[in-house]
Amino acid sequence: MKRGLGTIIGLLAIVGGLLAIFRIVDDTEIAIGFITISFGLLAILWTSMAITSLSGGSALKKHTTHFLFCLIFILLFAVWHTLSKLLGWRETLNEFMLYPSYLFITLAFLIFVVTAYQIFTMGKEFGFEKQAKEIARVMKRKSKKNR
């Protein structure tokens, strides 16, 4: 019961915060930027807490750390993009000011690619593909017997 009430209060707080941001900030793109930044900070906070609770040297801790770096670069992208709109860099300064945002998002995707490949190779090494196929075959055989 307490958990359900806490969830409802949390959702109401989020909706209230979103409405407040859209009322305070006239520009929709900047408002969305602030929302993105706030959720990015929350994701970084929870991921950091998860890292501290995981066993040192584990593969899960390693992948969670990579995930954290991706979140950081995506947050930097969102911050830079929001600042460029807020401060008018797109109109007043050279287009060069947009390049750091491209760098941030590219670095995030590069880390995602490296981590995805590591997970793929780990899955091939420790996966249970053969056992899963055997289980499926046995289950299929048993279901035919039961008919």
C-alpha cells in the first residue's frame, strides 16, 4: 500500500514539475531541454548508485560503468544543445559551436558499440544457445506426445 501511494505521489510530482517547466519557459525546445537534462541527471544518479552496489570486477559492473559514461555524454549533448538554443549560439556565433554536441553524441554511441560488442562476445562465450535449442526440442516432443 505504501509503495503504491509513493508511486502515485512520485508520478504527480513529475507531472507537476513538467507543467511548471512548460509554464515558466516559453520556448518549447528549451523546456524539453530542461526536462531531458533533469531525467538525464536522475539516470546518472541511479546508475552511480547501482555501480556502488555491484561486485567489484564483475562484468555487470563493467557494463554498468560503460552505460554511465554513455549517459554522461548524452547529458553533455543535451546540455550543450539546450545552451546553444538558450544563449542563441546558433544565430550569433559560428556554426562551429554546434560541433561539441556532435562529438558528445558520437562518443556516447561509440561507447554503446564497444559495450554491445563486449556483451555479444560474452554471450557467445557463456551463452546457452545449444542448451536452449535442446530444451525447445524436448518440449516440442513432449507437447506432441500429450496431444
